[in-house]
Amino acid sequence: METHLIQKTTLSNVAKAYLYKYIRDSYQQGIKKLPPEKEIAERLGVSRVTIRQALAELEKEGYVIRIHGRGTFINPEAIEIQANLLMGEELSSLLTSCGYKSTFEITDFKTQKAGEECAKALHIDAENPVYRIEKLYLADGHPALASLDLVPCEIAENGFKMEDLQKVSVFELLEAQTGQHIVRDRLSIEVILKDKIAKSITSAARLENSCLLLFGGINYNQDNVPIMCNQELYDTDYVKLGMLRTWDEAYTREYDSGAH
């Protein structure tokens, strides 16, 4: 585990991201137990409180099991899930974690009016301009995912450029230009026919499956302000989403007592 000094802006989120990667790498090496909190904190250059918070979130998501007096252990059942529904992950990285060589194309990039639905979600006027960024992601050369991001032009004072979007994700470009980090999103999930969604996301027509999984999201920054609307289309022949659920202790006690 290398030493990494974390910037002080999003300590818990970045610590969690490092731990998530460390957990997956350790599991591949046959390591089952994590180092003590103090050792992890020293290597990342953060407080034990930050590490404890990150581990608590990873425990809630099922990635680690903490046993009093024994330490923190990697949960192999969670690691076996290739694409975890609970983890917000950039789509190129998601395909890589599923074992594919990942590439992407920008299939549409322009400015347009926000429109009523986007304006309502982002608390802006419907006439305000937004960047429309549409991408197609390929898994070993096969179209596997498509996305549409709508970002208010007023947020990006220096303007988005095609050459920048070909190098980094929209998340990274937003952070570099504005200092705003997308830290959470709110999602709706539905199954949709390709022919229907292709009317609004044209690259969907290139996906191979006729029935797709659609995630509609609103992305929030570190101040809990909505700054982007997005839609993601998944061809589940390539990406198998899963998650490990943990039961609330109070419910478990109630269930075990027969009160159900």
C-alpha cells in the first residue's frame, strides 16, 4: 500500500476511493485482512476519524467486515461483483473493471437550451444554455454503454472544448475548471427499448441489445447543489450490475423474533 497525501477538500470520499482500490488489489493478491486504522491513516496522510468514516461506509456497502477485537476483513462476496450498483464509477473505469479494453467516442457536443425538465432539476431557467455531451463507450470494440450529460454553460466559465472532453471525463473537467466535485447523485432506473430512447440519445442506436437499462440522474456537488443532469444506457450483455445488501440490525432482530 503506497503513501498518498490527500487534498483536504473531500477527505472521506477520496480516502474511500483509495481504500476501495486497495481492497480489490489486496484481494487479488490473496490478502484477507486490512492494516490497522492508524497505519492506513498515516499512509494516506489523513486522520483516523476520516479512515473510520470511510471504513464505516465500506462496511455498510458490504465490502469489509469489521470484527471487534480481530480487525477489518475483506468480504470476498462483494469483491466478486464486477459492477456494483452502489458505487458511482466513471463508465470507462466500469468497463475496465468488468475485464474489457475500454474506449469511447464523443458522438455529439453542442450547446442547447436547458428545457423544462433539465431546468427544473438544476434550478435554472429553461432558456439557459447547457452543454450537451453525448458519448458512446466500447468494450473490446463493441458498443456497450451510452451517456448524455447536460451541464449549465454558466458553470464552466472557460468553456468546454472537444479536445478536453476527449482526454478527461466531464467530472474531471468540472473539477479542473470550477473546483466543484460531484459527490453524489439521485437516480431513477428503468428498462427501455432502444428504438424509443434513440430518439433523444442517438448513439443508443449503435448498442447491440434491443432492450436497455436506463439510469436517469441528477448530480450534486460538495455543497449539495445540482450541477449536471445525465442519462446512462447499459447493454447488460456486457455489464452485469449487482450489489450486496446489508440488513438493518433492528429489522434482523425483529425478523428473528418472529414478528413479521
